Amino acid sequence: MKNKTAFLGNGWEDVRLKIPKGKYRLVMLDFWDYTATVIDDFDTLEEAKEFMDEMGIIEDADSYTEFVVYNDQGEIVEQITSEDSDKNGIPVCDDVEIVINEDMNYAAVAIFVDEQGEFEDLVFEETKTLEDAKKMAENFKDRYPNADRIIILNRNGEILWEQK
């Protein structure tokens, strides 16, 4: 479970609690920089869901972004995470495994897939700090503009950040 309490002090409580009576608020929670962005207020939950479908929000959810709909009481009534997206899977290839050296903690990875969506290649660099991994990932965006995904992995192989 991601730490939603980290949003306290970043305006999250205002986003969650200052919803007009009878409305539903669609919010993007970014666990990379702990920001909460109000997308829009809707008259019904169905309108909010339709908007998410039309805008492709389910496909846009990644490992560090969640989309939630709050009711006017500040309760989550709908939640879209990366697990809800079938387009978010990292291509799998049985003979490819990223192993982070013992003296490192993170890896920035650029992943390339072919036209059929199958794994083609990857490039990765290791580092000790998450801050350095973020810098590497930003650098990868410039160095590998044709990469289909750029991710940051921790030593356990968990995706901490992802950009399509």
C-alpha cells in the first residue's frame, strides 16, 4: 500500500475535503513527488467514470500514479491504479533478468519493444541512491528517445517509477 499520509502538508486534505456538496472529484495522486492534482468535479460518479474512460486514464495509470474519485465526504469511491491497466505490463522475456549488484540499490532501465509489443532490448545503469536513479532516468529520456518505457527498480525488482 502506498503511503497516502505523505500527501498531508501538500494540499491533499484541501483536495480531499473541500469538495462541493453532492459532487464527485477526480484527483491524480503522484507518489513520485507527492502531489495531488484535481482533474475535475462531476455531478455523478458515472460522469467521472465516463470521463476516465474517454480520456484513457486507466491506461495512463503507472506504478507511481493513482487516480481516485472522492465523494463530497472525502471518501474514495473509485480508485484506478497500475494494476487496473492491462497496458502497463513490462514485456517479459524468460532469459532476461536485471540483477542489481550488492553495493548498489537502484537501477534506471530503458526498455525497448518491437512492433508486436514483444521485448526487444534494454539498457540499465545502477546507482546507490534513489536521487541518482531519478537523474539517470531523466538522462535516459534524452539518450534513448525511442525507449518504450523508462523505469526505476529497487534492489527487490519493484518498480518505483515508470514513464511510458
